[in-house]
Amino acid sequence: ETGVTQTPRHLVMGMTNKKSLKCEQHLGHNAMYWYKQSAKKPLELMFVYSLEERVENNSVPSRFSPECPNSSHLFLHLHTLQPEDSALYLCASSRGESYEQYFGPGTRLTVT
Amino acid sequence: KQEVTQIPAALSVPEGENLVLNCSFTDSAIYNLQWFRQDPGKGLTSLLLIQSSQREQTSGRLNASLDKSSGRSTLYIAASQPGDSATYLCAVIYRDDKIIFGKGTRLHILP
């Protein structure tokens, strides 16, 4: 596989569930990102990892917990979400923090 | 407050026309600016990246310009085609690693 992949592509979960989103990049990049895209809102940056260390957390609620075990993989652990957390979650990677970003196809999350 | 604004929010033009999408930003101390397209329900595809030291970038029928002093970038699409229909997003990256996206312009090319 090439590029940035995300699994699952669609996820429906209840408010009491625990689930994880996975992102994998095959580009040799060393920075990875989680974004949230809600309807009618600009894309929001949630987390940035550079060289597997978190460098930015834009005041995201603690019910979202990122994990970056290595430079190729990024997870977003979800627990006790709210219906307003329903959105498209996009993962991206880049060669460095300020370089061109490449996006995955996203995970469409619905919280019921 | 750092903001990115894209005008217009939506645009419909006949096939074959040349068009311009606009992106403006309030803080001109940018590191670089990136244009993306997004097809419905899908992730973003990078179109062009302009470094702060550059004034424009070209890729095929696309040309993006950057004027930091006025806080503006434009994406020019030549000879539009129905396949160009998508949402076009502008993202501004700052030296403190903050990344701010505009809300996008929904483009519809009429066959």
C-alpha cells in the first residue's frame, strides 16, 4: 500500500463504547496529525506528533486520546464520546511539521 | 486572532471557463500555505504548496499565488472541467506549527 491509510472507514459507536481509529503512513514521513471535520466548520487540528512525540494539543477533550507508537502509525482512542463528536476524522502526515501534508481518506464516525 | 477566510463559499461555472478562488488570512507571518481539494465524504488531496518565500506555484491547469503583505492567496483553475467539481480548502501554516484551515469553496462545474 502507498500513501496514508485509515481504518475503519466508517464507525458507529454508542456513548459508552471504547473504540480506536488507526492511521498508517507509507511515505517515510516523521510527522503525523489528527484532524476533525464537522459539518459546516473549518477543519480543526486536534493533535500533532513529530518524531513520535506530541507537539501540539489544541485543547481537545480528554475523551480523545492519541497514541503514536512509531513514526508510521498513529491511533486515536475514543471513550465516552458525545453525539456532537460525530464527524469525519482525518489523519495526515508530512516530512516535517511545516511541510506539505498528505491526508488519508478519513473515518466517518457516528456517535449514537 | 488568526483566521483564514475563503470567498466565495460556493461557485458554479460552465465547463471551460477559467476561475479564481480566494483565500485571505489575518496574520501574514506564515511559514507556508497549502491548497487542497476534497471530494464528498473523502479525505483531502494536496494540490499545491507555496513556501513563504515564493510568490506562486503551478501544477498543470492550476496556479496558486501568494501575497503575504496583503494576506491573500488565489487558486487559478484554467479551462475548468466537470472533474474539477469539489470543495477547495486553503490551509495556512505558521512558524509556531499552528495550522488553520478556511471553510472551503464548493465548486461545481456545469457540463
